[in-house]
Amino acid sequence: MRSRVELARRFEPHHFERERPDGTVLDIRGIPVPGRGFVTIYTDITQRARAEPALRESEARFRSLTELSSDWYWEQDASFRYRSGSGKAMGGIRLADLILGKANWELGLDIEGGWDAHRALLERRLPFRDVLVQGSLPGLPKMYARLSGEPIVDEHGNLKGYRGVARDVTMEVQAQERVHYLATHDGLTGLPNRAHFNQLLNRQVQSARRYEGRFALMFIDLDGFKAINDTFGHEAGDILLVEMAARFSGSVRASDVVARLGGDEFVVLVQEASDIEQVNAVARKILSAAIKPVTIEGRECRVTASVGICMFPRDAQDEQALLRNADVAMYRAKAQGKNNVQFFSADDDFRSLERMALESGLRQALLHNEFLLHYQAKLDLKTGAISGVEALLRWRPPELGTVLPLQFMALAEETGLIVPIGKWVLKAACDQNVAWQRQGLPPVCVAVNISPRQFTDELPDDVATALQASGMEPHLLELELNEGTVMGNAARSVRLLGELKRLGVRIAIDDFGAGFLSLAQIDGLPIDTLKVDRSVIREIDGNTGDGSVAQAIIAMGKTLSLTVVASGVETPEQQAYLSEQACDEIQGHQFCKPALPDALADLLRRHVPRPGR
Ligand code: C2E
Ligand code: MG
């Protein structure tokens, strides 16, 4: 490098700065003028020279802050292409390597409001703030960022570009998306939940009204789900629900919506369904999807589905009416033997009113003292004595006569009303038993039916309370549970039955032979009595008196040392056959019909035992 003096001597231009002893700083430029020597220009740059260290310091501070900050800083040129960018993206990749030389819309990203609107804003040189951009840059997973920027203009007002910041908000947005998902979807099956479905249905109704569209709403309820839940436990029930959700979703078009309203209730929105046949075909697919076996804990389980369908606009024109009518149609499907499809019909409106009236009547019945018990005696075939009575519930709503359990028990069970009603039955039966004894009648065992909904941890307490309040001896009470109630969940049944046995009461399995239980399953249970179902007794041939199923059940019941009671005995032939098979007891119209307490007291008083009847 040549010195300034040397440059001057060699007649070349030169430029340097000098600080004078008084502290001023001069900028000195020497320009050679041929034949005339040099023109030297001195400029006082004291102020600038003093500002420079401050500027350098400020730049260094800015750099260190941008490096520390998790935000990204960027600058774009006048055609909105990145010319610089600080910061690192996921995996330590330098952002600059991905974006330099490209405009945002060339990066394959999406922006809220769309790129056209954003470019129009840039053309107008407007600032923008916190605009959401999403997408994935090459080699990176999907990300979300919020961009803010402002235009850079030169001293003449010409656009030089944009500068701004970007903030990675991927985690934030994903968390929000997750919260939204959880609020709108069923946690178990991942299907839209009730709240979300209501919104979707609302939108569907609006759009169908506007464009004169037609669609169908399908209400699906699983038949026998409760038995699986009670038998195998809630986890097994959950597995079944998840499987059903997947099968239903697989049975419809991608544009249709399957949602879970709760429990074992599903709905399907069948879009653009003008043709009843087409909707029927979808419903049939759903029925066959439901009925295929599901393996739970190594065992094959099977449920069926009952489907009710309401068509828009034919059957209903708003969301509430659609849901209500599809539900009503579904109930008709249940009433018609389950595992079938029913379309809503105007008659259903009337039936649903009936059902609602029944439900509200049932709710009032306990308060208004409208229940009573009839009693049906059982006969000991060996001694000819009355071995006990069964309490049978009757409902007498004002001006309606006597309503039998068949007409209200399913509704009581479904609504849970059976729980308080069942408590009342226990108490009333025990009180009656004690009342008969006080009238001087011989102590007689009273059997009370217990519904599946009552077979919970509360039952032993309810039984103990009824016994205590009446003062009845526990061995005079027998609880009748049907097969479905004790089936399967063996551990829970054994525990609950054990608790009941410890109270000193007797346990009977009711309706045996009607369903699923085998004697082998009963073997482990602490029970005393086996009541053979009416359907088995009915099969005993009136002429030949042949009943092989009844015979086998009686024989096996005896090997387990159980008292075997035949229910629904209607003819002398049946009684004779059962007597021959050494069946212990019979119950049925042949001996005695259910009767009011006073009539039964008469029977107890007058009955003369005739051994070997
Ligand atoms: P279940 O426990 O099997 O009761 C026997 C049913 O058969 C009674 O019907 C009885 O009237 C009827 N029955 C008795 N002998 C004959 C006969 O020879 N022929 C015919 N065809 N029927 C006969 P009911 O009283 O209508 O009760 C029906 C069912 O309702 C009962 O069946 C029981 O499961 C349920 N139930 C009745 N009372 C109660 C109750 O207090 N609580 C609960 N949870 N369920 C009850
Ligand atoms: Mg019974």
C-alpha cells in the first residue's frame, strides 16, 4: 500500500481523514488537476465521526438481539423477494437458505385472506401485522407463522422493499386446533360430537333450504349394547363403540357425516338423498356392518342396530324436528324387534306423544302412590304346600285401569326410573310379608324381581334397608335376577351376589333357558333357585307330555343342588310331567294367578297341602 504523500507525489487522487489537535475531524480529498497540481477539498466530518461508534454499537446490539430473539427478521426487495432473513427454522435449518430470492407466494405457503389480497396490500405499500401464514418449506414439517411488515422507501418516496418480522406460532396454533378438536369431537371414537353435529346439521338445513336440497338424518341405536357393557365391563363396551364407529364411517360416502351423540347413539347425515331407496340401501349397509361379530377379550360378541330415518324436507324442516322424528322412528325400529330400519311416518308423531305421556306419568306414579303389588303363589310339588309367593308390579294410573309391567318396564329401565321404583317394590313386599304374619298367617317366602339397572353396589344397602324397616327375616326374601343381569361379568356378579347372600337372602335366576346362560356358567354363582322360563315349559307337549329341554334343565339344576321352579305352568299335563321329572316347585295359572294381597292371604289361609299333587 502506498502512502498518501507518495500518492500525491505520483499525482494520483487521494482521500483520507485526519483528526486535528482541537478534536475536529476533517475529510480530505485530493484531486489532481493536470498542469495545475492538486485541488484539495476539506470537509468537517467531526459530527459524523463522533456518531459512527454509536451507530456501530447500535448495529451490534441489534444483531445480538435478533440472534437472541426467536422471531425471524427479514427484508424483501422492491419485487417482494427476500434479500435477507435471520433466524433458524426447525431442525436448525437457516431460514435464509430456504427463502432468499423468492417471494412468499413462491414458497408454496398459504396466507389467511389469500395471496391476491396480500399482494394488493403490498402494491399499495401498506404495513401489515400478524398475518397468519401456513405451509411447509422444503424439508420441513407443516408450520404456522405470523408475519408483520412495513414498506421501506427511499428519500424520493420510491419503494425499496419491505422489512419485518415473522414469528413461529406452530405450537400455539396446534394447541388451539387440538382444543377445538377436543371440543367438537368425541374423545373415544374421534367422530363429531353432539355439539358439533348440531352445527353441521344447522348448516345442512340452511343450505338445503337455500338450494332446495334433500337429505336424510339417520338415528342409530345399538341393540344389546348395555348387556355387553354390563357383562364385559366398560372397557369392552368402549372397544365395541370404537369398532362400530369405524364400521359406520366405512359404510357411508366421504361426504356423509357420522357422529356420536353419546352412549350407544350414533347419527348419520346422508347428503343429497332424494331417493328413499338410496337411503334405505345405506341403512341396510349399516345394519350389516353392526351385526358382524366383534372379538372382545377373546370372545365373539354380537350387537345389532336399530335405525330410524327422517327425510328433509318431507318429514321435518328444522334441526330439532329432524332429530326428534329420526329418534321416534328409531324407537319404532326397536319396538318392531330391533335390527331393522324404519322411516318416520306421521303416525309416529302420535306414538311419540303417547310415549312422552307414559314417561311423564311414570315419573309421577311413585309420588301419587299409583303402584301396587300382586302376588302369585308357588306350589311345592312334593309336599303340596305353598312354598312362596312372587311379588309382581302393577301400575294404576288414574282412569286407565291396571297397566302390566310389559307396557312400562322397558321405559322404566331405559329412563332409570326402575331404580326408585325397585326400592319401593322391595320395601312394599317386605312390609306386606310382615303384615301377613301379623294377621296370623304362616311365614311365607316372598320373591322380588330385580332389574339389570338395579343390580349395582347400591342393591345390598337397599335390601338391608327394606329388611330392617319391615323387621322381616332375611331368609324369607328371595331376589329374582334374570340371566342377562348376572351373565358374563362373573367377578362383579359373584361379588355382588356374595354380599347379598351375606345378608341372608335367597337368590334365584329367573327366566332360565330363555337366553344365553349355561348351567356351567351358573355353577360358580352363589344361588339357591333356578326358575325355568315359560318358553321352555310351553314346549312340554300337551298330549305326550314330552319336554326334553325342561327335563335336561331340571336334571342339571338338581345336580347343582338348586331348587328348580317351573314358571308359566298352565295345564295339568305340564304339571304332571314336571312332577314326574321331580321338579321342586311350579308357578303359573294352573295353580294360581297373580292376586291382590288380601286374595292371596285368603289362599294362604285356606290352602290345604296335598302331598304329591
Ligand atoms: P317374571 O319375573 O318372569 O314374572 C312372571 C310373569 O309371568 C308375570 O307377568 C306373571 O303374571 C306371568 N305369569 C305367571 N304365570 C303365568 C302363566 O301360567 N301363563 C302366562 N302366560 N303368564 C304367567 P307380569 O306380572 O306381567 O310380569 C312380567 C315381568 O315383569 C316379570 O316377569 C318380571 O320380569 C317383570 N316384573 C314384574 N314385577 C317386577 C318388579 O317389581 N320389578 C322388576 N324389576 N321387574 C318386575
Ligand atoms: Mg320373576
